[in-house]
Amino acid sequence: MGHCPFTHLQAYGGEMCEHIKNEKLRIQQFQKSLTGPALKWFVQLNRSKIRSWNDLANAFFLGTVSL
């Protein structure tokens, strides 16, 4: 990954700020912001544990911090 997960989440949040109240859309669109190892991580993610944007953001940070 070209930068840290926290920076990626901040940038994504900025891009999606007009959809701040639409968690479902933010979750659905998140994969489009990913490439390389981060996208591979997302594809392998157990989505049954993702019930909110915060769940996804936390999983992303913890799962990609070492990529």
C-alpha cells in the first residue's frame, strides 16, 4: 500500500463526505478506493462481521497496517 491505512481512511472520508449518513453506500463503494494488497485484503474479508462503517474502518486499519 502506498500510504498508511489511517491516511487512506481520511482521504476516502473526504471523498465521501456528502454521503456521511449513508453507511451502506460508503461500505459498498470502499472497495473502489483500493488497489494491490489492500484490495486483496478486502476481497478476503469476512463480511459477516461488518455491520457498520466503523466495523469496516477498524478491520481495514488492523488488517492492512502491515501491508
